[in-house]
Amino acid sequence: MHVHLAGNGKPQKKQKDNEKTVKMLMSNPLSRKITYKVVSNFAKIELMSGVTTIRTVGGIAHYDSKLRDEILKRKVIGPRIVASNEGISVPHGHMAGSVAIAAHNNEEALALVDKAKSQNVDLIKLMITGGVLDAKEKGVCDRAHQLGYKVAAHVESSEGVRVALENGVDSIEHGAKLDDEMIALFKEKKAFLCTTISPALPFALFDPSISNVSEIEKYNGELVFNGIIDCAKQALENDIPVVLGNDVGCPWVS
């Protein structure tokens, strides 16, 4: 329910500059062809591992929807794909420049929704990390819903959960500790939670000598990990639908 086909999940000794890497991969026809082949192979591995349907929530260019269509036409082997292609983020926001595009204002975000429509995606992915997408100005979810799309939102803070639900997202990806208002919003909006324990676990529980994270990254990892668990427990206790995503592609998740 929460997959990124652009990553291999290998542990990292240091944080990589994902934006720089993707820019290099997309710099010429040959590297783009190789990158698409890698994405296609990752999808095939999912199927060979027994996964018959994946929901991608942030990828490189339009490769997820392109691969979805080629699989449906039996040109390549892979699982059924529910594709979002690139997510919509903010400048310097979560995965901006790699598997998401930064929107500097509401108009740019709306234009990115229309771009996704032109690529025939199956859902819209937002990275709720501050700036325009955390603002109270409405429009992005409204436009997506007008076009018939569900909206998934990357959220790892309680305030982000509240703002995302208020603005009409259909699913909270990851999650954070909830209060009564947020629980009520989940039910009012008929939203669901896609909980993802796997990617935060190494940061929170592994010794830094193994995970290769800094003291600050470990501290933040523990906050996120505990918030995700609290959110899942609260959702289940309050009859909010919960699905499980492994966030494959993140370090230590393959």
C-alpha cells in the first residue's frame, strides 16, 4: 500500500543527495532508459516475491504509470500498479527534486495536479512538510477530487495530520499521535491511515554504529517511530480503517 519503486532499500553509510542523483539519472536518454529498466526490475521483484498489487506514492518522472500500462499490455512482467508518479512537495521539502516536485505556491501545486492528470495517474500524493501544502488555503485536494482522484498525504507530525485532514486528504501516510479533533476529522472525511513501521524502525532501534545515523537523526527517528505506532493504535481503537505499507525503497526496506 506504500511503495517507492525508485529505491533499492540498501542500507546507507551516509545520507545521499537524492535530488542530485535523480538529476543525473534523468540527464540523458541512455541514463533515463537504464533508470526505467531498474524501476521495472524492482516491480518484477515485487511480483516474484508474491506481491500482486502495489500502490506507488512517489516515483521518478512518469515511470510508475508508464510501467503500469506496459504491465497491463503484457509487454513486461510485474504486479498491478496503482500509480501516483511524482509527489507534490514544497521547496526543500520531503523528497523534493527526487520522487516529488516542489510547488512554490498554490497555483503551481494545482498545475502539478493537472500534470498528473495528463499522465493518467491513479491517485495524487502530497508531501505535507511545511509551506504551501501545510497552509490553510484550499485548492489542491479540491482539484484532485474534481478530477476523480483520491489524495494521499505524507504526514509525520500531529499538526500535519490535522491540517491534511482539514483540507480533505483521503489517506494519511505514516501518521502521528492523534487527539480527539483529529479522530473526529478522520471519521468526518472518511479518511484512512496507511501505517508504515518499517522505514522508521532502523533509525529508532538500531545502534547508530549499524544504522549510520547521527544523534539528531536517531532522536527524530524515535519520535517518528513512536508517533506512527501511537497513530495506528489510536486509529484501530476508534474504528478508523488502517492499511499497512512497508515504504519499500527506503534504507533497510527492500
